Amino acid sequence: MTFQFANPFVLALLAAIPVLLWLVFRKRAQNQAALQYANVAPVRGGRGWKARLRPFLNVARIAALALLIVGLARPQLVEAKEIVKGEGIDIALALDISGSMASLDFQPDNRLEVAKRVIADFIDERTYDRIGLVVFAKEAFNQSPLTTDHAVLNRLLDDAKLAPDLKIQDGTAIGLGIANAANMIKDSNAKSRVVILLTDGVNNAGQIDPQTAADAAKALGIKVYTIGMGKTGQVPVPVTDAFGGKQIVYQESQVDEASLKEIADKTGALYFRAEDTRGLQQIYARINELEKSQVDITNFTRHVELMGWLLLPALALVLSEQLLSQTIFRRIP
């Protein structure tokens, strides 16, 4: 719930109040200066209580005016609600963190850092979906369970590091990556369940063959989108030399496109190849379009008017001022 003024421009009238105060006190000072007494006896006892309280009539008038101005600006409490009907889909992201993801063909960053940024943007587009994250090298690990808390998910995604940096065994266990991702969403009741696997290599580790994992995903009704990342041919790769320094060497980039395409085909999904950052962004944008959430969203806003809470006191002050000025503080000609 937020606070706002429907007519904020009316508040500019408040600037007149200091001027009115100055005029009131100036007139009062002039009146006091003009008083002359032929006999000082009447004033020896000091000012009476009526004289002391009379300035409060002016205070009441000005306070009433201020309340009236603020009230006419229409202060409001605004409550905005969003009603969501339907459900999102469940998505398990499988991300390769093997050492080859350090390749620099997506300069100025390595493949992993570029992939993380593009995936983070994809996550931000999937507001109503539950998304989980699996990372894999020689083994596969659940980096994040299925969640709609995408801020937490993006932090865990950002924490993903290359296998050599994590001091874990290197390799590319594509089958394990698919199996872990499918296992994450297999018990989901969502109408659509999807795995999006990104890798830059060839399956060379793990106890589960990628095609076997794909068959299991198909049996569970899970689609597996596959993305092969990396330029073809020789690509720059940073390596550590014998003295602990970093050097750039060129190595052949290998992506098992045939296997990745077969995995996608048999599960009713698609295979994509990304050779640069723009291409990778377009791939995730395409998947975002293909896998739309079946969600109906209704937005409504409720305004609570607070004007009455100001106009009523203003009216009370005006009536009180008029009553007092015509009775207790009435001036006798």
C-alpha cells in the first residue's frame, strides 16, 4: 500500500500561508504601536486572558486553511493487487561447468560467465515459473531446487564456478546433467515440464548415457531443449603454466551436435547452436516464446480517500473560530 496525492499541484497554495502569517503579525504590531493611553492605570495589571488567547483565532484560521488545501489535494492510500489464475511451468536448467567453459571465444568473458548472464535474463522473464538449477562437470549437483524466488536463484546461478576453480574433478557428464534435471521436476504437477541443457562439449564422464537419460525424460513427459555452446574450430583457452601463470593456447572446440539433436528430437524439443553472445540470447528468447506459461493476470487498484480526515477538522476549526469570535472574543465597537 502506497501514499499519494491525486491533485498534488494544489499543495502549491501552501506557499501562501507564510505570507498570511506575516501579514497577520504585521497588522497586530501596527495596532499595538498605535495604542495610546491617557491613563496608565488600566494596563498596570497586564493583559487579560482574553487578550492573550485572541491570537489563537488567527492560528485556527490558518490551520483550517492549511487542512483545507491539503484535503483538496486529495491524499490517498493506494492498494494495488495482482490476481494470478492458472500456473506457470517447471523448468530445470542444466549448466555445464567443465573446464572447457573457460574458453574465451565469447570475449571479453569466458563461456560460463556469458551463459550465466544470458540465463539470468531468461529467469527474469519467467515471472510465474518454478525454476531449478543443476550444474555438472564429471558429476552433477543441484545448485538450486525448484523455486519461484528468482532473486535467490540468480544469486545461486552467479555462485556457479568452473570445476577447476571449485577443485572438483573435471569432465562433461551430459547424461548425469539431464538425469538430475529430470529428477528435479519428475514429481511436479505442472502441465509443462522442461529441461534446458547447455554444454560446450562431448559426454565423457558419468555412469548414465545421455540417450538413456533422454529416454527416461521422454517417459516422464519432460522435454529437453539442448544448446551447444562454442565456435567451431580453434578457440582461445586460458591455461596455467608450470610457474602458476596464465597463458592462452588454442584448442579444438568440440560439441557433440548429433547427440544433442537426438536428445531434443526424442523428447519433443529443439536443439540450438550458439557461437556468440547474441546467438545465445536469441536462443533463450526463442525458448521463452515456445514455452509460454498459461497464466491469466488481473490487476486492480483500490484508492482510499483521506480527504475527509482533513476537511472535517478544518470545518471544526472554522466553526470554532466563528463561534468564539462572536461570543467570548467579540469586539465591541
